[in-house]
Amino acid sequence: MVTINGKQEEAAGMTILAYLEEAGYSPDRVVVEKNLEIIPREALGASLLEDGDSVEVLRFVGGG
């Protein structure tokens, strides 16, 4: 199990990019932190999620 934004998810074995796309996130509009480390956007497709990982997905929100 992987903890993503505080919730347990069955995402072990997926790349971060695959998870983002499956979960409906736009990869170019988020920042991903995995185990307290920011994952560069170009590395999302190569970074695997493993059991015990902790991930935070932060979306950019504009406002006025």
C-alpha cells in the first residue's frame, strides 16, 4: 500500500506518471513529493511507487 495525500492506495508497482493519469491529475499542473523528496517532472514516468511510500500530490490553483 502507498499513502497518497493521507489515504492508502493500491498503487505499488505503478509509476508516478501512471498513477497521476489514472487518478485524473494533469501531470503538468502538479508537484509530487515522494518520501519527502520533490520528484522532477521529467522523472515522473521513471519513478516507481513501492509499498510503504508516502506521496503528496500538490495542485496549482489560481485565483483572484
